[in-house]
Amino acid sequence: MPAASAHHERPPFWRNTNVLKWGVQILTLAAVVAAFWFLVSQAKTNLDDKGIPVGYDWLNDPANIQLGEGIDTVPDTMGRALWSGMVNTLRVAVLGIIASTILGIVLGIARLSNNWLAQKIASVYVETIRNIPVLVQILLWGVIVASLPELTADPGEKRWFFASQKGISLPRVFYADGFYQFVALLLVLAIPIWFVRRYLKRKQELEGGEQHVGSVTFGLFVLAAIIAWFANPIMAWPRGVFHAIEDAWAEIPQSVMQLILTVIAVAGAAWWIKRFLDSRRTPAGLAKLIDDDYFRMIFAVVGALAFVFVVWVLWPGLSSWIINSGSDFWGWLGDKFGGDRGSRPLDGMRPTVTEGGRFVNYAPTGWTLTPAFAALFFGLTFYTASFIAEIVRGGIMAVPQGQNEAAAALGLSRGQALRKVVLPQAFRIVMPPLGNQYLNITKNSSLGIAVAFSEVVQVGQTLYNKNNQTLAMYSIFMVFFLVCSLTISGVVNYINNKLKIVER
Amino acid sequence: MTTTNSMTDVHNGLTDELRARNDIIECRGVDKWFGDFQALRGVDLLVKDREVMVVLGPSGSGKSTLIRCINRLEVHQGGDIIVDGVELTNDLRNIDKIRSEVGMVFQQFNLFPHLTVLDNITLAPIWVRKKAKKEAEQKAHELLERVGIPEQANKFPGQLSGGQQQRVAIARSLAMEPRVMLFDEPTSALDPEMISEVLDVMKDLANGGMTMICVTHEMGFAREVADRIVFMEDGRVVEIGTPNQFFTDPKSDRTKLFLSQIL
Amino acid sequence: MGATMDGPIHVPQDGDAEALDYTKAAPPEEPVTPPGRWVKENLFSSTSNTIQTVIFGGLLLVLLRFVLNLVFSEENNWAAVATNVRLLMSYNYPAEQYVRIWFTVGALAAAAGLSMAAWQLHPRISVRRIGVNLLGTGGVLIVMGILTPGATPSSIRIGMLVIGAALLVIGAGLLFGTEDPHLKHVSFTAVLLTISGLIIAFLWLFPLGKYLFIDGEAIQEDGTVSATTKGPWTVTILILLASLFVGRAIGKAIGGTRPLRLAMGVWWVIGPAFLIFLVLRDPEFDWDYVLKVDLPLALAFGLGGGALLYALTKPTFADQARAVGAVLMGFAIFNWVAAFFGWYAMLQKVRFSFLALALFALAAPTFAGEKSARLRFAGMWLGLVAVGHWLITGINTPSTLDITAPPFLGGFVLTVSIAYYVMLASFPLGILLALARTSRMPIFRVLSTIYIEFVRGIPLITVLFFFSIMLNLFLPNGMAVSELAAVFTGYTVFSAAYMAENIRGGLQSVRKGQYEASDALGLTGVQRTGLIVLPQALRVSIPNLVGQAIATFKETSLIAIVGGFDLLRIADKTIPAQTAFIGQKRVGLLFICVVYWAFSYSMSRASRNLEVKLGVGQAR
């Protein structure tokens, strides 16, 4: 029964909700883009007036600076200096994350302890430390480390532990020549272990009974590690393989790499749109798409096209950069195997004073926390631990009391209940805010600048004070920190998703 | 369009007196999708002035979606909806006009918890109808009197019982002096002892000559108050008729099945 | 059931209704257990408990000894802090103008007292809580007195022991001397009066000594603190108490605290600007210019704009208002573009005024109504013009103060001002970003998400550096901002992203039904957001926003790195450079630790009380 043909009146555009909705959005987008473009071009003009070219060529200029510590304390180029600073940032961030997590968990559990003293000490710690700015704490630690005794040991003297104005030194374990061979052999040996594990699991499912899957796997793994420790020189052959791959990578022409990247981008967008349309398909045909859906598809296409534009026109060097660094990577990996390398995977050494009152940083003579590093590390760790303690406490308290009671009813002790029932559940609640704290440590490591720790912002600042390349330098900072953020949130999301699947 | 004897003819069950009145709401072939799910499939409906129409049907049959489309809380994607001569289109002015002429009462009341009962009722008259505050408050007190809770004016919604909240919600809609009232399962979220107080208000409203469309499961109310009953299933209007026809002599098998399940 | 399903907040918040007794929300306190049983239950109930007691007891001793060593080390010269208190608080503010500082402190105290009365902050405090706190403090003092290192002056050691013992006795007397101490309550007023009395007595009677600089020479005299310190502080405390009682009296007289709350709310937004720019900065107005240019301009905008807005808010003039608003907006934007290209000269103030007028005109249909509503809207415009024009003129006028460094603010005053204004300025920005991020419009969502995630991914210090170095590079020739203003802008931009995330949490807690009900009533999008959604969302966000305020206050210390003379910079750089106190970094840092801690901790305590009062925590 066809309805009488309706007489649709088109409303004037200033009253049409669709036109208004999209008009406002597009105008805003245009305004933002225009303002951005204008500001950047203004900055470029201003910089040109001062005779400062905008670009990244200066990364290859000689640096002429000395860093306090790091993988390269006298870097050749500015790029190398920045890289060294980035490694320092990551070093303090990773160590801070590990230490503050441990301390935070201990404090968080102590706050819920039935022991009054433990509870009080933990809550006083949390309430004190988290209410004092981290920067003040870092500076205070700097002052405390500086007031340690002078380093009086003679050159060549070895000790287990030094704490002095020059820093805090501990024995150190480091990878030696055979490390990569060791890991490779371990991976090879892990394959049969995996099969044994699968076999045992099946057996347990089919026949029942205790097959000791976990302990057998662990025992075999230890055995494999012992074998690999001594037998790793047999893994010398990857050297040739990796160097062959290195040569093969270097042979790829730039245009082929550009083509590959284009295909990846276009295929990715096409795959995404297809998946999207599939999700909207019904037995009766394609469902009506709303303007949001069109926007998403347009966004995918525009994104892919923009990437292609970058690859071919804006930055053709990207492809050759990928080729070169890929090739370099395989070469670097190849060098880790065979040759005339030793076979010990790990080695250790006590701190040694090399000359009167000085350590050599970053040589295999013990692990030295320089005063700057120690101040930053202690400040970040103790500060962040107070927040992690609160997160852990909140997570445990969010687990329903019934879980504890059920565990007690099953005859588990308090400790067992905590380990086996409460903590696994609390972990899920704790994960996202914990990830935020890890991010905060990484970002706060930039406060190292206040104690002259050579992290990326401090190095960068020293460099742009020399050559005025502030704009480019800040773009590097931002990309670096954004990559760190994305990595951390990616890992946290991954773990979270894993936990959700386990839950089912 | 000539009258046919089909079970879904929009004129079915109209008395001559109703037939002579103006059309207030007219739906023609209304379609609505949620993603890949089609909630309404070519719905035709005609509501006359001062008519009380009750919409019945199993859950998920599109009843709520239909009345939400009439209020443009949902945007229909096919067909036409005309309310009091105004077609629902993208025209901002039409939407504003319809919103202030069509009142709606929700299953969950949706009172504003941060405002007192009085402020809940006077908010829209002041900000939408641009009335003076004094005038709006006077009107609000009258309405509270009418729904039977004049003493609760300065309380907050959280301090009222469910039945009282729903009556405030009705008063809030009436304060806009709408031509049509839509009720979306107004008693479903209530404890049994509170249902009748809300239904009484609705009956009172119907007797006062308000045009109403009610989605409800209260069969007694439907039988007593409705001019016509619409039965929906799977997003289609299956049957339209007077309460008498509907309960005693249902035409379609689906209606019979539905009635046998609930009565 | 249905009654509690409606929204996340059910407890009425406006005190005018005074419907619920909030004190009921606090959990009942437990009665006092005898000491012997308490020790057994809490410290030695089981083997693991005993082991924990031993481990944590040892840890406590080590930690306390470490902290006491830091505080009472022989290397510390606490006179460095005592002599420099004025520097730490207000940096180089000229001593002869110090009455301005005291006026500001007094005004803030009065406002604080009135606000306490307006929001009815008077918790009941049980005798048990007082007793336990006294016992705890006394115990810690005695342990500290025993553990404190040899370098500690014996007067301090004995003082700790004596005061500790006294507190122990009083606490024990309160706990075990009164019957049912957990049921007896002391009024807030009594506690406040006692504490105030103790502070005043301490200031006037305790021989802290006088520390002062005379011609760069640090001088120390015996006696109580100097009269220029204890006098004003005593007056300040008295003002606080008096205004609290006055506020309560006003509340009683007019039968409700709502008007007072409204007034105090407005004061906390405008007042600090008044104190900073008019009282502390004391602009040296060029009255001739003010009378010839500034005043006529303000009058023209205020009255002309007011009349226009009054006309446009007529309910039937909605279309005209939108048209006029659009034209004005176009003109305002054109003015800014012209400014960037330097096409024609125009006072910055005029540009701002046109922009504000355009926004008001666009909002006119929303605020349309009968006469009183229209007059209120026009009045709002007049107030905005008055405050805005005065502020811009005030900021652009040179100060009468004789200060060498350009920023007239420093020390604690700078720390607090920056934190306060960053929060205030990032608030509207954060709301806009949060609304955009939760909007149904995809481009807004994408833009806002990019902004928020981008800013949240980078450290504050890089943002501050970037703005302090680069902001002027982005501006066209002839336009410039001071370094402090640039840092402030950067901090605001940074803070807004976090603010947006906090508010977004509140927005997501507003049920869909609230939007639908507003739409069904015919409210416009702006009205729905402003009247229904935001009031509910912000109330839910309060705990997070206070958390952010604390974080902002703490992170203000970062401006020390980019060159501001705040509390940290003075303790870390200025004092150790004075010839009298070379290298005395540690005492200064320890002192500012205490200052920062005291403020952050009391803010977080206050927010917890506020949560209980607003019933935020108990939702659901």
C-alpha cells in the first residue's frame, strides 16, 4: 500500500539540522587548520628573519658537548647526543617503574594489614610523600646524596658497595659476548619443551591425575638454560644468515619500498572499510548508514591517501630510511653471533675505583648511580610508590568481601587468600591506573633537568641553546614522549585484554 | 486514500465522531533502523484530536521506538511523520515546535535530580516558553495540585516515592501545555501499590480531552480509557481497533496469541 | 526501586532545603578499648602480626632517625629559613608597602570565614578523636625526643619530651576520664577557638627569636617574633573568627545561606584578581588617559552593548539576535585576523570586547524571557565589561612598586596565584574540551581527542619551556607577552587537557534519560548542557577536580625551572647564594616541603569532608 507521495519541503539551509551540524564542524576544522597553519608559518617567518633555517639537518652536526653519563658521554653528532639522552630517560624510567611498583605494592598491602603499626607507617608514608611536589623531593634527594661522605678509596680498590658524593655503586651483572647465542639456543630448546608441555596437558585432560605440567616444564627449562649456558657456541651460524639478510635488505630499491608502503596503506584502508561494511550488512541488505559512518570511511581513505602522499612526495627519504635502518638492524644482530666472540652469556663485576675519587661510568666495573641519577631515581620512585600504594589498596578493597570469606571458608590462610583469590582479581582493577602512573614516571623523568641529569630534555635544551633549533627540538621531544606513552598504554591495554579473556 | 477493510487500515475502529475531528498525528510508512536492526517497518498510524490511543505489543516490537520517533528523540529514516500539520524534517524550527507541543513521560521518570520538584516543573516554561518566573511557579503549583502532591514542591526528586516522581514528571510535561502527550510505559518501573495513583492521573487527563498515545502493559487501563488500541509486532502495526473489537474479537492470529499469553 | 534508579545523585545538595542530616553519613565511631587489650589485638594477635610489628617497628626507628638527622644535622643553619621567611613568602615585595600584603591576607581570611559560614562547614568532632590524636602526637614527640641526634639543641630535645608527655597525659585523661568519649562531641567552634588561642599565645609568648637582615647582614635577637609578624597574624586570625560568626548571623537573619553562597562564589572568581592587580600591584593609573579613553570606552561598550542585548533578548527577536550575533562574530574574527596582519591599529581591549559582545548576542535567544530576565542578562554584560576593562587596564598600567625584577609576584604568593589562576582559566577550556570529546559530532570529537591525548602524552616541563621560549615566536611582529604570562598560558593549555578528562568522567555518569527528558521538553542544546547536564556532571567530578587542584598546586614548583621566582626557586637557588647562608639548601627545601605538604594535605582533607557533605561518594 504505497503512501501518498509526501510533499517534502526542504528547509532553508540555516535551519537544516544536518547542514548546521556539518557546517559548524567543518568551519571549526577549517578554523583550527587555518590557525595552525598561520601560527606555524608565522614562526617560520620569524625564524627566517633571525636566520635560523627550520629542518632536521643539524642532527648530523658535531655536538661538542659532554654528557654526565650514558651510553656515549662524548657524542660525535647532535643526533647521537639526543639518542644518548633518550636512553638515559628510558633507563631511569624503567628502573623507577620496577622499583616503585615493588615498593607501592608492599605499602598498599601494609595499609590493609591487621597490624596497627604497619598500617600507620604505610598511611603516614603515603599521606606525606604524595603531598610534596616531586620536584622538591628530587632536589632534596640531590642535596642528601651530595652530603654523603667523600670518596676516599684508592685507585684500583674493589668493594662490594660504595656510597659517596660521587654516587652509589653496586656490583653489576651485564651481558657478555655469548648472550645472544645463549638466548637463541634457549629459544631453539624451548620448542621441544613446548611440545612436551602440550603432550602432558593433553594427557592430563584425557587421563586425569596429576601430571605435574608446571613443574616438569619449569625443570626442563632450567635444564635447557644450563645446557645453553655451556653449549651456546654452537649457535654461531646465524651470523651468516643475518648478514645475508642485511645484504638483501640493502638491495631493495627505494621505489619498491615506496610501493610496498603504498600497498600496505591502501590495503589497510580497504580492509578496514570492508570490515566496517560487513559489520553493517544484514540479511536484508546493507543497513542505512548514518553520517558518522560515512565520516569514518572518509577518514580511513583520507588517512591512507595522506600516508601515500607522505611516502611519495613529502618525505621520500622515509623509504630509504626504512631500508637503511632495516639493513643496519640485521647487520647489528649478525655481529652478535659467532666470530671470535667469547661464550659467557653473563658476567659480573664489583665496583672499582679507577683513579683517585672517580668511577668510570658505564664500564663493566660495577653499577654506579651517579648523584644526579640517584636523586632523580629516588625522588621518582618514592613519590610514585605512594600513588601506586593507593591504587593497590583501592584495587584490593574493590574485591568484594565475600571473596575473602569464601576463601576462608575453603580453609585458605590469609596469605593464601590474598595471593590466590584477592590479588588476581584486584590486578584487573589496578591495571589501568597503574599504567597512568608508569606514564607519569616516564614524563616526570624530564625533571632530571633540575639536577642536571642528562636525560633527553636536558640534552635537548643544551643543544638548542647552541643552535636555536627550538621548534625542531620540541617536535623531537613530543614524538619521543608520545611514542613512550603509546607503548606503555599499548602494553597495559594488551595485558588488560589478556586478563579479560582469562576471565571467561 | 480509500478506506479498506484491512486489519491495519489507519481508520479502523474510528467512530464517526472521531472521524470528523482533525488529524493530529499522521505516520506514513515510517522506517527506522538501529545499525543493522530494523525497528520499524513501514508503520502507518493516524491519531485524531483528543483521541486516546494505547499501543500494545510484546517487548522489542517497536512500540517505544514509534513514539520516540513522533517526538524526534529518534530520527526516522523512511516515511513521513506529521504532527499537527508540521512535518518532522531536518528543519530546526519544526523540531522546536513539535518538541514544545508534544509532551513525553518516560518509564524511568527522568526527573532532574539536582533541581527541586518546583524547579523541575518551571524549568521548561521559563527557558523554552519564556514565561515569567512568578507565572510559571503559579502554574506549577496548580499542576501539582492536579496530580495530587501540592505539598512536595520544595523537595528533591530523590526524596519522593516512584509514584510521586512519575506524577511530577507528568506535571512537568503538562506545564508546557502540550497538544499531545506520549507515555512510554509510565508504570513499568513502579511498585505495584503505586501504579494506580499514576493511572488515575492519566485517566483524569484523558477525560479532560488530552490527545494521548500510551505504550503500556496495563490492560485494564487500555480497556477502560482507550478510544483505540494498536497492536504492534516486529516493527509492524498488526492490528488497529476499538478496545471492544480488540479484546473480544481479535482479527489476527498474532494478536490472539498475545492476548492468550497475557490474559 | 525506581526511585533510586533515576540518576547518580539523589541526596539534595542545596542547604536551603535542609532536608537531610549529613552527619548521619559518617560511620559511627567505636568505643574505646582498654590499652592492654588494644595492644594485644592490634600488634601481637598472631605470629605473623608479631613479626610485622618487629619489622615495621625497626623500620620506623630507622626512618625517624634518618629524618631527624636531616632536620637536626650540624650542617643545618635554620636561621637561613627564619631570616628569609619574608623572601620565601613574597620575594622582593618592598617592606614599606607590606601593608598591602597584610590587607590581602586579611581579605582572604574574611572571605574564608564567610565561606565556611556559607557552606556550613562545622563538622562535629568526637572527644575520642581528639583524645586519640593527642595521644598519637604525644607518643611521636616522645619517640622523637629520644631518637634525635646529638647535634640537636638540648632545649628542643627537652621541649619535645615535655610537650609529648603533657599531650599524652591530656589525651589519656580525655579518653579514659570521660564516659563514652565516642558519643560525646565538641563543637567545631570550640575547637577552632582553642586552636586560634593556642596560635596567638604561641606567637606572643614563645621565645622563637627575631631574625632579620640589616644591610645584607643576618642578625639574630632573642625574644618573641617581631611585632610586625605577630601583630598582623593575630588580627588575621581574629578577622577569620569574626567573619565566621558574622556569616552565621547573616545566614540566620535572612533565613538561608544561598545568597551568601552566591556572593562568595562570585567573590572567589573576581576577588583574587582584585587583590592581585589592584591591591598588591597598585597600578599607577594615568588618570588623564583613563578619563579620556578607558572610561568612555567601557561606558560605550557597557551601555551600548547592554541596550543591544536587552533588545535582542526579546523572545520574538530570536532570529534577529542570531543574525546580529553572526555579523558581530564575523567582525570580531576579522579584527583578530587584521591584528595578525597589522592592517589597522585597534586597542586589544576593543577586540576582546567585540568578541565577548558577539558571544553574548549569540547567546541572547537562550536567555530571552520577561523583563527581569532580560535586565539580568544585560546586567551580566555590564558587570563583565566593568571587570574586564578594569582588569585589562590594570594589567597594562605600570606598577607603583619599586621592584627591580619585572614580575611583582614571587615566593609563596606566586605559587598560589599561578595555581589558582591556572585552575580558573583551564576550567572553561576543560569543559569545552570534555563536551567536544563526548559530543555526537565526529570532527569535534576527533579534534578534542587529539588535543587531550597529545597534551597528556608530553611532560609539563616541555610544555612550559615551549611556551616560555616559543610563544613570542608564534606571534606576529609587534605582539609580545611577558615570560610569566607565556608560562601561565602554557600551564593552562596543559591543565585544560587533564581538566577535560576529569569532567568527561562526570559527563559520562549523567544518564541518557536526562538528555532525553531535556530534549522532550524542548530545551535547546545549550540549555540542556548548561542547566541539566553540567550541573550534575560537575558535582560528580568534584573529587577528581580537587585532586587536580592539588596536583596543579604541587606542579607549580616547575616554574622554578623555567625562571619564575616561586617558593622552590628561592629555597633552591636564592637563599644558598646569600653570603650569610652559603650552601644552605637543605633547610630551605625541608621548610618548603612542610609548606607544600600542609597546603596539599589540608586541601585533600577538605575535599573528603566536602564529598561527604555533597553525598558524592554515596551515589549508587
